[in-house]
Amino acid sequence: MSEPKTSTPENTLRKESAEADDRRPTASQLRHDAASTSRTTDNPDSSDEQPQQADEESPLLPSTTHPPPPPSGDRGSPKKHEYLCGLTAARFWLLFLQMLVAYFVACFDATIMASSHPVITSYFGSSNSASWLSTAFLLTSTSSKPMVGGISDSIGRRNPYLLMTFIFLLGTVWCSLAGSMTSFILARAACGLGAGGMMTLAIIIVSDVVPIEVRGTYQSYINMTFGVGSMCGAALGGAMADSLGWRWEFGVQVPVIASCLAVAWFVVPKDLGLYGRKRQTLREAMRTYDLLGSALMSASLSAVILGLSMGGNILPWSHPIVIFSLAFFAVVFPMFLWVETKAVKPIMPVHLIAKSPHMNLIMSNMIASFLSHAVLFNVPLFFQGVLLTSATTSGLRLVTSSAVASLCGTATGFLISWSRRMKWSLVMGASCALLGTLVLSSMQRGWPAVVYMLCLVPSAAGQGFMFPGTFISILAVSEQQKQAVVTSTLILWRGLGQVLGVSVSSLVVQNALWHYLQMFVDGPEKENVVELARKTVNSIRDLDPPYREQVVQGYEAALRMTFLSCSVLALMSLVLVATVKLPKLGSRN
């Protein structure tokens, strides 16, 4: 007589296997994982393209992480496996908090020039060089962002992060001790290099250690830090320069940055970002590093930032230096894109800006950055040139805008983590940006002050919805191992949007202003009035009443045209995000 089937080892094994079926990945998941592994092995640059077929209702399959997620049904439970890379909760929070503090100081330092540069340039007797204080910082910070992400993939995140923080520390000390305008400008360039690399690596490190399902929550903390730091820098810079002296603006930052550097030395894991690969030495990493691409990118970005910053500001657009800078960019930047298609490890994979969904997300993010800085740059001009308010009053009105953007950005991160959906934030952000530019273009004189402040809310809310939504979305459609390069690319194009937002909007304003001043100003002093009105806004209040009204009309018409031009870009951004297909982050717990 045969034994019962349940007593045989074979049947017992079958029973255990059947009971475990619910805990196993489905066949489609295994095929998906195998296909992803194959694509990564055969063609590393194509791994980001696989989510293209996903839609808003499909669950997001977890990316490959280190260590790999457990095979049980807890894969979608970030509460049980909160932090990746083996970090304990205590070590993670030390790591995250020091990054938030360092991020705050970097944002504070980036905006401190807005209100304190008159004091500094007057001290050195170089008021005509004021724009170089911001340009030097912008040049180095924009160029460093994409490079640090690529090299940290080879040697790990820790050493590049420590190095960038140390450079930021040295640059800040240099600023506080600078003895000449030239020395101070070079110190600002060092600050930009360190701050730009440090901020980029901070975001990448958070992406390394926090699962995508809950990353929106932590991105909210970063958004809040960005908003508060930027507001404090712009609002307190002038007051600190007047009360403590401009050198102490930088001196007070030194012990804070040094403390962050010391904490980072102990809490940033040595193998972070390697994902099980052997750490390369710097010499080994440089053998495969995209040196030619980095050189072409840095040269082209430096040329366009230099040309756009100087053109129409320090030098006329027809000046040979401005023309050469822009022509150089027009030639070298396409060369950079071509080199990236051939590079083994490109610092900016071209497919990211050529195929959806990455292209939609990066370009819409750049447009959002363009619009936010165009508004930030030109709204004070409306307040001072049309409403004839003081610089202090116009600056205080912008605090409301910054607060709204910070609150919306913080709420967006939490809501994405709760809903597991991202597209709503992109559509709302682009819609608010479009509404905001239309509202700004309709502003007229004679309204109550509170109404002008409310007119800034839609644009600020659009910024708050768009930036965290874009960041989380592009990480959700990218593999974990590719997120450093993806993050660097996104931040690079966001930086370009900042530069273009200020320079291009300024170009539109200046050309439109010249046209309308020629149209509206009439009288024997027309030429002198037009020249004076274009050079300084503060002179408008001192003009004779007939000329003052004519100049105000010119400024009002020019700024209306500028904001309407921005609305065209906002519409393009809305089309980009409305047509993109994004995955769902997973089932809500």
C-alpha cells in the first residue's frame, strides 16, 4: 500500500511551494526584472527608457537597490524597510539633518547678495561690478552640478560630498577675509563651486537611502529648507551688512558649515552610491570619466552665462565679447551633445532630453525655473517702475510669494507620498504658472497693496507644485543606479532655466521699454528722459509730472508684454506635463 501523498517529501515540498505563491513575485514581474537586468548589462544607457509604457494607474516596480529588497509581500512597505543601504534610524537622521542644515546655509549664501551687494561693492569702490558677484557664483555652481553626480557613481558619494562641503567652507572663509574686489569675486566663485556640488550630492544621497515610495515626504523637508534659507538670505543680508558688517555675513556661516562637515565625515557611508561595485580610485575613475564632455559642457555653459549676464547689462548686446560668448555656446553646446552620444559614461545621457517621459519632465522643469526667475526679476521692477514704491517695500511684498512657494512645495511632497501619484502636481503647477503669468500681465495701477501681493500667489504656487513633483517623477521612472546622473541632469537644466529666465526676460523688457518710451515720451527733453529712465528706475519719481506719467506708461506696457511672453512658455509646459505618462508609486499603506 502506498503512503499518503501528504507524507512524501515531494508533496510536502509542493505544499510549501503552493503556500508561498502569494509571497512570490509574479511571472510578469520576474520577466520585467530579467529584462531590466539584461538591458542594464548590454546597454547601460537604455535602462531609463523602460517605464515609457507605464501609465498613471500602473504600479511602480521597485528599482534595484543595495541591499536588495526582501522577496516577501513587504516590498511595498517602506515603514518596515524605511532606509536603504543598511542605515539605522539614528544614523539616517544625523545624516539627513546635517544635510538640511548645509542646504539651508547654501541657499542663504546664494541669495545673500540680493540685498547686501550695494554695501560690498561700495566698500571696494566697484559698484559697476556688482553683477559679477552673482555671475561668478552662478558660473561655477551650474558647471559643477552635473559633474559631481557622474564621478560619485565611480568613487562613491562620501568623498565628493566632503570635498564639495570643504570647498564651500574655504570659499566662505575667503569671502569674509577678501581684501579686494577681485579677490571677493574669486571667493564667490569658490563658494558657487562648493555649494552647487554639495547641494546636488545632498539630493542624490537622499535618493540613495530613502525608498521612492516615501521620498516625497523627505523632499518636502528639503523644499521647506530651500524656501526658508532663500528668504532669510534675501531678507537678512542687507540688515546683517548694516548692523554687523558685511564680512560677518560670511563669518557666521563658517562654524555651521564646519560642523556639518564634521558630522558628514562620520555618518555618510563609505560605499554609498556604489551598489555593490568595487570602489575605484580617483585615477581609475578618471580613465572612464567623460572628461571631454565635462570640458565642453563647462566651456559652453560658462560662455552662455557670461554672454547673457553681461549683454544688455554691463555691455551692449552688440559688443564683441557678448557676441563671441553666445556664438561660442551655439557652436560648442551641440558638440557637447554629440560627444555625449559616444561617451562610455556620459555625464548627461542624451536620451534623457530626447525621449519621453524624461524629456517632458526635464524641459517642463526648466521652463518652470525660467518662469519663476523671470517673475522674481521683473515683479520688483513693476512695483518700483510703475507703482513707484521703494526697493524695501517691493522686497517685502516678495516674502509672501516665497512663503507660498515653500508651503506648496512642502505640502506637495507629503501628498505625493500619501497618494502615490505625481502627475496631479505637475498639471497643477503648470496650470498655476499659466494663470500666474496672465494675472501678472493684467496688473494695473491704483489697486490696493494686498491685491498686488495676491497676484503673486498663482505663480508662487505653481513653482511649489512643479519642482518637487518633477523631481520625484523623474526618479520614479529611473533605475536606482542611474539616479545620480538623472538628478544632475535635471538640476543642470533647472540652472539653465534660472539664467535664461533672468537674461531673456531682461532682454524683452529692455527692448520693449525702448520701443514704448519712444512712443509715449514727448517733449524737448525726450532723449535725456528716455536714457535716464532706462538706466535707473529710482530716477522716475524725480521726473517732472508729464514725463513721469509717460515713463510709467512705458514701463507698464513693457512689463505687460514680458509677462504675456512668459505665458506662452507656461502653456508649453502645461502641454508637456499633460501628455506625459507616469507610473503610480505603489499601493497605499
